[in-house]
Amino acid sequence: MSENLPFEERYYQPPYKQLYRQSLEEPEKFWREMAEGLEWFSPFDKVLDESNAPFYRWFVGGKINITYNALDRQVKVRRNKIAIYWENEKGESRQLTYGELYNEVNRFAKILQDLGIKKGDRVLIYLPLMPELPIAMLACARIGAVHSVVFSGFSTQAVIDRINDAKAKLVITTSHTMRRGKRVELKRIIDEAVSQTPSVEKVLVIKRDEEIELNEERDVLYQDLIKRTGYKKVEPEETLSTDPLFILYTSGTTGKPKGILHLHGGYGLWTYLTTQWVFDLRDNDIFFNTADIGWITGHSYIVYGPLQNGASVLMYEGVPDYPNPDRWWELVEKYGVTVFYTSPTAIRSLMRYGEEWVKKHDLSTLRILGSVGEPINPEAWRWYFKNVGNSSLPIVDTWWQTETGGIMISATPGLGNYLLKPSANGLPLPGVDADVFTEDGKQAKPREKGYIVIKRPWPGMLAGVWGDPERYVKTYFSKFPGVYYPGDYAVRDEEGFFYILGRADEVLKIAGHRIGTREIEDILISHPAVAESAVIGVPDPVRGEVAVAAVVLKQGYQPSEELRKSLIEYVKNNLGPIVIFGGLYFVSKLPKTRSGKIMRRVVRSVISGQPLGDVSTLEDETSVDELKKVIEEFT
Ligand code: ATP
Ligand code: MG
């Protein structure tokens, strides 16, 4: 009877699997096909040049300009589609169609040319999230100049260091931005900085609402130049695939920031593809990425990835909890955002205000959520999934770095792969030959902790560390010969899912057991009293190392000896008695980078009484003073 029933043992396989296999089995053919997704001025001779490894070069001999793909190509088919929606704290808004963006970039490019900026010159951009930021970046790229965007929250010294490292010829800035209703003066910081930066010839100032004081010899007003120049079309420079596109400094979480260099062709292709694979952007999507463009996440997934795909992006100049903690959800509702991308640190900060703020809004247009920047702890994951994702949307937990140019490990809804496991990042993207190595360079067994490595080059990889080839080789290619070493600690399960466990230098070795500081932090955060924590290891004569924690309590909880003891107990109950604490301190805030990441190295320096090292990217110095005080009081 049952012979004719349509039973089937095979499953439909999402394209992901096939593409992944193909990318590693026939890389040459694979990348040639992928590169056809972009428009080239002239074809490349070679897919990958490994002759000067580890300085790999992609699509050698080919000519391509990323702005041709982001603008000229889009204008032909979607001139009137909105490219950028913009809104600020006050609810003021602007929007630019692809046609308008194209015109703005052309005008800006002409002005750069008139200011004497040529191919290869470095331009430092110090702007908040205003539409002129992507416009300025694209204008630089259009004429083959190299932009270096510095996050507008950085102070004078950080700006000076970056200008001098890149030897920038021009600085682009504006008067101010608003943060929580207060003016943040930006031009003033540049005024201070450029007295110590001999390479800078001019400062191009974009007027916002009111008159700005100018230094007659040095400053030029963008609006004046526009009036004088009028509209001129500037053909994109026919840059080589291997010509520099930008330098971007890393967050400085683990040490002195590195000037990461990316090139037109490889970076262009990688951001173009990964935007499709991970975010699955289609013509009617509205993509809201809450990152600042001063970080790689904004470069790749506000500017270059989405625009090369003709997508609409929402840019918000402001913080998530001002005027109220529902500011982002208000925007999601207002613009009908479909894909939303943010960081665990932001989720944790919004969690504190309670879920009522999310519930006030209709978020039903959302279809994909994303996370980036740090491992997302289970508490935050659940909150995000339940409240923002209505317990139904996929959360793509995208692991990548400034150095990788684009996403490396994640679920890939755009390739039909929605397989997700909370707290796992997922599977490597096509072309990403990721693995986990043990300390001695052998492949780790499933569930065995080790270091994530990438065993062959991919198009989005950094081309170098600006001005420091040795640091490039030393940082990324010397721990394990011949493979790229990202510096993160990881584990993989039997199905090949990767779990990034935190920074490699944030691993404790207590009595022979290797435990990521993040594992201890995750447990602490799951305690009802704890909002945030930073755990570090300090040497211990008996156990090798012991854990020390700095803990921020949730509102309504007070530090006490009893709570201290019960937190330590709680960690032991959950992770095992091997976790020995050398101290647990209560503070009101943790030292963080301006991108919101915990600077455990700073906590370590304070606790061990060592010099702080490079703190140019530290968000709030009072966090360090407080920690010092708390420790002194305790000991
Ligand atoms: P620096 O290299 O100067 O110390 P940084 O590493 O913080 O700064 P970024 O390039 O902005 O600078 O961050 C990349 C790092 O962020 C990764 O190496 C990883 O440690 C962490 N990271 C990013 N996304 C994720 C994620 N989804 N899951 C886990 N970790 C992540
Ligand atoms: Mg890093």
C-alpha cells in the first residue's frame, strides 16, 4: 500500500552549503564568478597574487572604483530610490536618493580636487553621523584619495596621533554634534589638533546651522566652495583593484590601535557579497545599522556594502536612550526598518530600562536582527530575541574584525541558511577557511578550546598595517606559520558551528584549566544583581592564575560583603570550583572603548598597578579613577 507515497530521505539544501564547498574546492573559478557581481573598468589578470605572502593581493591588474559600483551603477537603475535616510536626536530628518547622493558626491569630489587632493593622498574625516560623512568618504574614494575616518567622539590626542600616523593632507570636519541634548564641539578639537600635525595643509569645514569661526589661512568653508564651483561631474578615477581605499584604526581594545589598510577591489567585493549573504538585502528593505561610521561596522555596512547593493539605509545621529530609551524602536517603527544591526553593549544598556520601552512600538516590519562587536552573552541574546525579535526572528551573530573587512562567521539568511544556535556565531561564510588551532598549531577537536584561524586569504582581508609592515606580519602571521591569526579564542562543535569565546589574551589558566574571562562574565551577568562585569586573570603562585572581577550592579542593588561572597559562590556553582577568585570589586562603570567594548587590559593594569598603556580610545577616564579608589579601599 505504501509504495506510492511520496516519502523522501533527501532534504532541500540551502545554496550556502554548495557555495561554501565550491569556494574552497575551486577558489579560482569561484572568485572569478563572484567578481562578476561588480562592474570593472577593465578585467583583472590574476585572482590572487601570493608571490609576496603574507601581503596577498586580490584581482591583480583589474581596474575598479568602489564608488562606481555604489553610485554610477545604481543611478542607472534606481536614481529615485532613497539611498540614505537620516535623522537626529531632535527628530530632524533628511533623505537622499541615489541620484541626489551621486550629485553630492560629485560636487564634493570636485572640491577635493580643487583643494589639490590627488590620488593616494590621505584625508582625515572627523564628522559625526551626518550625511556629509558618507558623502565625504565616497568623494575621496571617487578621486582615488585615501580616507581615514576618526570617530567624532575621540579627543584631541587621538586625532593628532591618527593624523600624524596617516600623514593626512586635509582634514574634514564640522562645527558640532548633539549628544543627549548637549553640544559637542568638534571644530575646536580639530583646531587644537592641527597645531601639532605638520602634514595638514587645509581644514575643510562643513557648516551646520550657524556661522563658524574660521582660521583664514587654513580653514575653508564647504558651502562657500560649493557656491563658487557649482555642480561639476567628476568621473571616477580608474583605480586599480589593489589601490588603497581607506585606513581605519582598530578600537584599541587590546593595545595601541592599528591603522588597517583596505583596497578598492577585494574590500569592495567582500562587502558587496557579505551584505547579500548575511543581511539578504532586497529592494524594499530598510537597513538600520546603529554603529557609528567611525568604526568598521559603519564603513562596511552603512556605506560600502549596502550602497553597492542599491539598498536603503537609515543613519541616526544620536544615542539610543535620548530623549527616551525607545529612540531606536521609534525609528524602527517610523521608517519600517526590516533589518536591524547593533551591538551587545547597546542591548545590555537598553535592557536596564526594561522591556516596556520596546513594547510601546510596532516592530512588525523587522525580519532579521544582527549583533556585532563582542560575544553576545545569553542574557542579552534572550532579551533581544524575545523583545525585539518577538521570539521569532533570526539573530545573525556576526563575527569579524576591522582587519577582515567584512563578516566572516555568521548565519547566512541570504544563502538560505537560517540555522542558528544561541551563543554560536555560526558557520564560516563562503571563501572563509576557518579553523580552530590548539596552542601547538594542531587542529582542535570538536568542543576543544583554541584559537580561531583563517587558513587562506579572502578578498576582504587587510592589505597591511599603515606604515608598519612588520607589525602586520608579527600580529597576524607569526603565531601560526602561514595562517591568519585574528587573536580570538574559540571553540567549534561537531556540526562545525563556531563560538567565539573572547580575546585570546583574555584567557585564564587556573590550575591548568583554560577559561575565557568571558565565560566567567557571562555567569556573573546572569545573576539578578549584576548588570555588567569585567574579569581578568592575575598571577597566583599556587594556581598559576586567579580571576579578579569588576562588577557593576543593577539599579536597586547595593554592594555588600554578603553579595560579594554570594556572587563568587554563584560562579563556582555554575562553572565549577576551579574558578578561584583573587578579588571581586563593585564599581559604577567599567573602562570601555568609545565603541563600547570593555577594556580588560586597563582593568588588569589598574589591578596589578602597572602603567595603563595606550588609553587614547578610553571612553571615560573617571572609570579608571573609581576602580583605583575601590581597590585601594579594599586592600
Ligand atoms: P584592537 O584590535 O585595537 O584591540 P578591537 O579588536 O576591539 O580593537 P575591532 O576590529 O573593532 O577592534 O573588533 C574586532 C573584535 O571584536 C574581534 O576580534 C572580536 O574579539 C570582537 N568581535 C566582533 N564581533 C564579534 C562577535 N559577533 N562575537 C564575538 N566577538 C566579536
Ligand atoms: Mg582587534
